[in-house]
Amino acid sequence: MVNETEEPTLDHRGPGVDLTDGGPGRFVRVLYNAFRVERTMEVVEFMDARYRTPGSDGFRESSERIEAALREVGFGERPDLELEVLTTQMEDAAWNARGGELRLFTSAGGEAVLHAFDDPSGADRCLLPENAPSCDVEGPVRLGLDDVGPGDVLVTEAALREDLLLRAKRKGASAVISASMSSYNVDPSGRDQHLDAIQFRAVAAGSDLPVAQISPRSYAQLAEAVAAGGARVRLRAEVELGDREVRTLVATVVGSSSPEEVVVLSTHLEAPGACDNASGAAGQLENAATLVRVLDGGGLEWPARSVTFVWGLENDEVDIWLAHSERTPIAAVNAVMIGESRAETGAVPLLERYPDPGAVVTIEPDKHSLWGSREIEAHWLVPNGLSVIARCALVDVGRHAGTWETFENPYEGGTDHERFLQSEVPAVLFWHFTDFTFHTSLDRLSRVDGEELRRMATAAMATALAIADPLPSDLTRYLRSLDQERKLRVTVAEEAGRLDVAEDWRNWTSGARQWFRVLCLPIEGDEAWLPTPLESASLKTENE
């Protein structure tokens, strides 16, 4: 037990928290110790071997693997452990990559296979962007759109944008091959691993122009061949279209006294990566299984509110669940990309906060990831304490597990937590960034750290349980932690000459105090005390 007067931990790069054991600290030890790393990594490996595009064979097989594991621990077999498989129709047929090859022929008579795969688990499977058509085409390489004529193959560093593909098609191109790469995909270690990466991309469904993605190193080889007298390439692609049905899994631990209220933990299944997002899907699966085991074993008391886990298509899964469920969501915890090895990817563990004044005007120690900021709508700025609880959870896991440096960033959006936010449900995101392997062929099993996955998954689960089963004794820790944030935010805003931002933070933390009181000391009619949106001085995001 840490003395409550101890200085805040330095392992979290953000506001300090009170170091007593209330809130998520009541759950961390039991959850962390019961989390099965080896079993979780087996699921990551299973999913990593599959090219998981919406509704594809790999997507369905991953969903079925998770469903089977949920049934093993009792979901769907007991009234207090519900399991639903929701099926919806997609607009387009599922896309399955079966194999592909890109072969280079030089003017000197040389021949080389630049990229190839004959199985969806292949290292070069990202050669075929999602929705690429089957093809077997050959043509001379042109490195600029202006040089393209009928039958030519455009090879470019530009992304496969719709306008580029349309212009190339009008010129008669037989295929377009891209070596596009985002700025955050550059290997920070100096080992230039990104030169061999193929970026995962998608084109519009129904496109009939052959397309492919290649690595920067292959682009350089093609450019060299063109400069030496010309080059031809042959692109072969084998794809199959499936049905339009997609599955959304919903597993619920039914609350003991307020089952109609629910905390939701969501994560998506698609994208052909181990970190993104096999690690998130597998981590949330083990969270669900761990929770059942410790509840049945008496390690924790049954939560008052329901806790629901959702797996499906990114963003769509939230819309599907919100439309289907009759329960009232109190909060949501999104966990994606939670298994990155810092040594292998450079990515750090992050808490992305609910939109607060720091998302409107960003002042040190706040810092956005390379994902970048976005404009904030006024009605989003409803004060709550969810981010404080999540921050406490990160610190609690670090204290239990040993040294663990964690970080946080203001709201940036882009995945499930944004959909919850748009439905006026407080939500936070646990994730890792900047990961140079993100959305590339390098995001494979070797980049996943099982212990890091356990730490992040435990933090997400402890955050959810702290809201699903709050106690009056949690309130003191929350208010002390909130006070630390208020002092920090107001001080740095005033030092930066932003008195308007300092006032926004005072109003925010005042509203969050009310939110915490309602959470921990609920009484009839307390809804009237819940905070309303802030009238922020400026809603156009600023990075300072």
C-alpha cells in the first residue's frame, strides 16, 4: 500500500494521480495476475496468419475463433453471460486475396520477382490492396502520369487515390503500382526497415483497373531499370469475392443490480496486422475470459452494471451495437493496437483522452501524436472524469507490473471511440503510436510484446470495471487526482498567456467533480447535476 501523501509517479508522462488504491486500483492486481499471455498470443498468431478484410474468410475465421473461446468460459450458456452474433449485410461483397506476383523484366534481359505471395499469410500479401481485381497484365513501366500511354504500367510514389486511378485509366494504363508510404512509417531506429515495407491500402470496391502496392526498395529498383534503358513488369493477382454478410460479436457480463446500464469495450477485427489489430482483439478476448474466471472464482465481486465486449468492423461495430442494444451505455473503452513492442516498433503506450480543453488548445506537457489533431465540436466538451480514471489505471498497472512508462495525448479520433462520442457516450482510447509498421506488411507477430499487451489490456479492463462497479470510497482518489490535473493545466495555460484556456480548464474540472460525485455517490435525481457542454473560448484546434 502506497502512502497517499507520496509524490505522483514519474512513470506516466502526463498529470499525476493520487496513489491510493481506489477506483481501478481495486481491480488491477487480480486482473493482471489472471491474464494468460501465452493463450492471448496464440490468438494473435491465429489472426496474424489471415488477411482480414471486411467479411472475408480471414475476418470470419477470426470472429469464429473468438466466439468459440467465449463459449468455452460460459458466454451464451448462462443467463448472466450473454453472447450474441449479429449479422448484417455489407454494401459490397467480401474481398479475399488468394495470391499475387509482381515480376520485373529489364532491357538487359534480367528478370526478378519483386513481390509475391501464394497464401493470405504471406509476407507480401499487402501487394494487393483491398478490393484489387484479379488480373494478369504486362506492360512497360512509366514513372510519371504524363508519360503513360495505352498498355503502360504507371509506377508511382503517390497514393492510390481515386482521381489518380481515373486519370491513369483514361490514358489507357493497364495497371497502377504505388510505393506510397506515410511519414510516420519511417523506421526511427535508423535501420531503414521501412524500405522493405508494403503499405496496406484499399481501393473502391468494384474497381476494374489492376493495382498493386510495392516497397520503396522495389520502387528504387524499378526506377533504376527504367533509367538503364527501360523495364517491363507483369502483375498477376488472384482474388475471390464472397458474400456480403459480416459478423459482430457481443459478449455481456450482466450487471448484478443495474443490468440495464452498461460499460462497453470495443475493438475491431479487420486490417492485416498483428499489432493492428490482432493484439486488440485478442487482448479484449482475454479480458472477457479473465473477468469471468475471476468473478466465478470469487476474486472479484460481480459488477453492478453490465460490461459488454464488442468485436466487428471498425466504427460500424459501434453503430450496429448502438442500434441493437436496449441497454444504456454509461461509458466506452476502446482498445486497439495495444500489443506493440516498443523495441521493435518505436511505439509508446498511449491514453487518448475524451475531448477536453487540451484538444482545443494544446499546451505542453500535452502533445499530439503524428496522427494529428482535429477540430472539436462544441457539444462534445461535456466534462467528465473518464480520462482521469483511465490515467489512474495506467499508473496502477505500472505500479503492479514494475517499471512501465506510459503517455497520453489529447483527443484525435479515427476509430470506435469517435462513434461513441458522436452518440454522447464518454469514451477513451488505449493504443500505441507512432508505430512505423502501422498499416504495412511489417506489422506481424514478431512486433507484438505479450507483456505489453497484458499491461494495456489490464488497464482497459480496470477502467471499465471502475465505472461498472464504483464505490463511494473511490471518490477521494478521483477528486485528488482531478485536482492535480487542474493545478497543472491552469498553471501552464497562465504561463503561456492563455487566460481563456486556464478558465476553460477550471470549468472543465469543476464539471468533472460533479460527474465523479454522481458516479460514486448516486442518489435519485442526480441526473440534474450532470455537467453540460463548456462554452469554450475557441473551438478551432491550436497546437502550441
